[in-house]
Amino acid sequence: MARWRLRTKAIFVYLGSLFLILAFLSVFTINGNLFSDPKTEINNRRKMLMQKVAVDRIDVNGLYVNGPFNKELPVIGAQFVGKYKEDVKNELDVSKYNKDGVWVIPPLSILPNISWSDLSTIYHGYLENVQIKCKNPERVGKITDGGWQICEDPQHKPSPGSLVYSFGINNDFSFDDAMAKKYKTQVHSFDPSIKLKDHDRSDLVKFHATGISDYTGVSDKGWNMATLTDIKRQLGHTKESLSVLKMDIEEWEWKVLPQLIKSNALHNIKQLLIEVHACEGCAIFRADRNNEASKERYIQGLQTYQHLYDLGFRLFWIHKNSACAYRSKFTDKEISACHEIHFVHVD
């Protein structure tokens, strides 16, 4: 009898220990702290958050991913619901820059005098509205992350043999390959951060282990970098226009865009596609990060968008990247710090 009791007690102790071990493992696995590769977790989260587009083919703007479409584009104005306590002393009335729910950029000279909270409202509100209607937008590449919209209206559609520059590949050539296949364009793909050397991927797609920057030289990571003007000169394209310039360069856009604008390197580009990252460091996802951009980044972003508008670029498609979603410290609403913005150039 005593032996039976000891066996029973041992069984209960064993089961109890097993339960505690399983509970411990489940907690740490859920939190992603055990046996998890951070890069894999990031990619899995991005894929998960992009499933809405893949399943119902609806962009987060509420528009069909594949054109053409005939319904009117929505006009969505972000409404500000409160002041952040640190900004009360800098309060200016910015309501006059919201016209019928559409935000326009205030004069650049007064941007430093606008509160951080109002700059956030204007920045995100500005990226809620297209500025020109593309009647024939077409998704090129993946339906999910990695694909981009191309405007196929006759005056903007890429023509066979025209040039496409695609900066930022990250081993995903789906957009580049699709551009070459669909439009017979000459595609030049650029990325110094992946382990590939210069090579011809196909008859129409050529890869270059070079990155776009605001300077020409070698970066502190040992990457070959160059300005757009120097890249075109190196490839013998100085006098040629680009039907599409795509940049997904993980916050380098804030160095590159001012240089492109200042050097007038954008004058012969028909479509400009950029992923912009408002928050510093949000190119690398971290669940514990607050992605609210700094006041200085909001000012730089609005200045850049105004300069692009003055150069004749008009937004025809905007996609919010859900992988950069966060809760605003000013409105307590969920918004995104990353946008894939698509422009066409108008004369």
C-alpha cells in the first residue's frame, strides 16, 4: 500500500512538473523570446498584416488593388481630437489648411512654429488623399508587400524599351521582373545590402550592387553608393528619361529626396514610387517601439512633399503599410508611420 502511494505521488509530481515546463515554454514562445529568429518574426508579422490585401484585394484606402475602377476616389480628412500638453505653448490655428476634409501644406516658413501634435495631424492627413485620378491603376508584382501600383493612363503608361530604376530589392525581384514582362521595359535593379554582384538577371533586368544616396562614394558599411545623376552617367543614361523611379530604401529617402530635388534630377521622371518612413528607426520593426515621428521629421516630410508638388508630381495612389502601425500619442488612434506613395508627373 505504501509503495502504491509513493508511485501515485511520483506520478502527480511528474505531471505537475511537466505542466509547469509546458506553461513556461508557451509563455516565452508567445512573447517571441524563445527559439525565435527576430528577422523571421518580422517577416511573418509583415505577411500576416498584409493578408487583408491578399484575401479581399482591397487596399487600405478602400480601393480595389487591381484597376481599372470607376468609382470616385474617397476624400478622407484626419480630424485632430486633442492637444499634446507639451505643445500648448506653440499653439497655432491650422484649421484653415483643412479644406473640405483635405489637408494642404501650410507655408513652409511657419512649419517650425506649428505644434508637434498639429504637424502629426497635417502630415498624416496629407497622406490620406490622392491629388489626381488615375483611371487605370494596375498592380505590378505581388498583391502583398513588394508590389506597386503603376498608372496605365495613356500619358503615363510605361512604353516598351523605356527605363525603369528600382532601388531597394531585398532579394525580392517580383516587381522588377513583372515590369519587364508586362511592359517590355529595361529594368535596372539596385541594392548594395544583399549578397549579389552586378549581373544580368535576364535580357531586360540588370542588377547593380549599388545604392542611391546623396553622395557618391563608399558608405561606412562598405557599400557602393551614388547619386542618381552619377548612376545615370555611369550607365550611359544621362539624356534619357525614366518611365518609373521606385525607391524602397529604408529611411535613406530622407537623404536622397532633398538631393534629387536640389539637383533637379527629377525633371525627366514620369512616375515616382517611394516608401516613406516617418519615424526614425521604424524601417526595422519592433513591437515595443512607439512609431511617432519627431517634430523635425514631420517638418522635413512636409517640406519634401511640397517641393515634389511644386515640381509637378501628383499623388495618385497611397498605401499604408500595416507593419508600421502604432497608436498615436496625440489622438490615441491607430495610424501607420510608413506609406507607399505613388506619383505621376504632370506638365
